[in-house]
Amino acid sequence: MILSKEQRLGALILISIALAGWFVVAVFRGHQTDPVPAPEGVKAKRSWEERKDSIRIADSLRYVQWAQEREQRYDSFRIADSLRREEWKRIRQQKYDSFRIADSLWKDSVGWKRYDRVKKDTVIDLNHCDTTDLLYIRGIGKYSAIQIVTYRERLGGYYSPVQLTDSFFSRCHLDTLLPHFTADTAAIKRIEVNRATMEQLSRHPYISLKQAKAIYTLRRQRVYIRDLEELKSLKELREEEIGRIAPYLSFERR
């Protein structure tokens, strides 16, 4: 097909327009892909800022880790020191009690009599006596009498005179005092397990906070606890511990 002169001129114009458009796009892309390089000083400053930020972050992390380790060491030292202090107090109290009892027994044996009281052989109920009654027992002083009554209030009452070995007397010294004591178990104040809070349970000297939490959780799971047999399922309570706290627990339902 032979094109006329006007058709050839139009095709030439279209081809020129297409070539011009292609040239403009190529030039524009070239300017975009070839950015102006940053000066060397700006690059060095940016690199130093990045390194400084990384160093600061690493230093902060190291400080946090060091502070945590220091706190852990401090806690361990504090716990160890507290345990040593408690052991020292216990040994000191045992020695003091032994010396006081030995001195009191010696004074009684040689006929030493105080003007305000006279030691005598008698039998006293630990759950109904006061400090004045206890002072008449050979080997009991004012300090021990106060401690015995105070511990009775914390326990809720004694179920056996042997419980005096918990804090006051060693077993060898208590053997000389046991014939002078009885314990009326009917006077014991019991803890209502199905009503007591975790704080009330943990106040008892025979129940730790961990054990109180376990008992409280078991009660929440089972609505109420029927008897001691259910407590044996707790790993926090050994069998001898359950036997020791049994006289102080009541399982009445709500």
C-alpha cells in the first residue's frame, strides 16, 4: 500500500513525538538513580552517632543486668545473715534458760526463798493459768511465765505440755517440769478451716504462709474441706505436720 504525502508526514510527526517522550523519561530516571553523594564529614558524623547509640544501648543493658545480679546477691546475703542471727538468738535463749533453771533449782535445793513467792510442788493447767500461777513452779521465772502465756494465746491453747519445747525449754530441762503441768484440750480455740482467710491460717505458729495458701486454694477448688484426709493430698503438708496442727482445726461447713 502506497502512502500519500500527508500520511507520510503524519507518521513522521508521531515517530518524532515518541522519540522525544522516550528521551525525557530516560533523562528523568537518570537523575533519580544518580543522587548527589553526601559529603565525607556528614557520613562520618552519621556513622559516629550510630555507634554511639549502639554503645549507649549495650551499656544500659549491662547496667540492668549488673543491678539485678547485685540485688540477688544482696538478698542472699540478707537471708543468710537473718538465718545466722535467728540461730544465734535461739542458742543464746537456750543457754540463758538452762542457766536460769539450774540457778532456780539450786536456790530451791538450798532453801533459798524469795520474799514475794515460795516455790512449791504443784500441778497447773497450762490453758487456765496465768503468769502468777506459773511462778510457783520450780524452774519457772518471770520471763518464762510471760512467754508461756503469750505462746498459748498464739496457739489457741496447749494440747500437751511437751509443746513447751517449741520455744522455751530444751527437752532435758522440760523433763523435770512436765510433772507439774497438764493441758485441758477442751479449752483449745480451733480454726474454722472452711471460713478462715489465708491470713488467719498463717497467723498460727504451726502453719506457714505457703501452707496456708495451699489450704486456702484447696478449699476454693473443693468449696469446702471435709476432714484431715483431704489435707494429706497437699504436698506442702507432711504427715507429722498435719498431726501437729490437727487439734487446732475445725471442719464445720458454712
